[in-house]
Amino acid sequence: MDFFSKTLNSIPPEWFEIYSVALAHIAQAIASKRPQFIMVADDLFDQLQKFNIGSQYPYENEIALERALCSLLVGDISNCRIWIGIDNESWPYRDPKIIEFVVNNSSIDEQNDLLPGL
């Protein structure tokens, strides 16, 4: 993470470098119990989604899952549900396999508690 932050601004990072640093921030947040690193990771994932505008990064849907993870780790369940597309079938980042996993690993009752599957 330090190497990435000390790189000159005149040298634009590649998408995989941003992605790797964002994952490192999540790991650091968990290891050090410092949730602010998760917010930094989410900002980096946001940059990747914006970076996708020239088709240099073809995996925009995968970033939605990482952004959902960031939301979940900081306790923002509603934002997590939005990123996964649980409540919106027309969400462009919705992946039926992820929805199936969440539903299969949740206790569906009268409250439709999907938190265990998330």
C-alpha cells in the first residue's frame, strides 16, 4: 500500500494495481481492526468503475461484488443489498449466482432475513 501511495502522480496506475491495493486495504482493515481502510478500498473500487469508461477494465460487474463487500464490512447492509442487486432485478450488476448463494445461505422466514447469506 505504501508503494502505491508514494508513486508519482505523473505515472498512471494500471487497473490491476488499483484493484490489488484496494484488496490490500480490506485485508489491512481486518487485520488491524481499522475500518477506515475499508472506506479507502471502496473509493479505489469506485475509481476502477470510472476507469472502465474506455473498456480498459472489462470486469465492471466484479467490482460491484467488492463494493458490496465493503458496504457489508462497515455495516451498511442496505448499500450492500443495492450493490448486489437483491431488491432490483434490473440492476445492471446483478449476478444470479450471487443472489442464489445469498438466498440459499440465509434463513428465509417472515422477515426475509438475508443477512446470514450475505
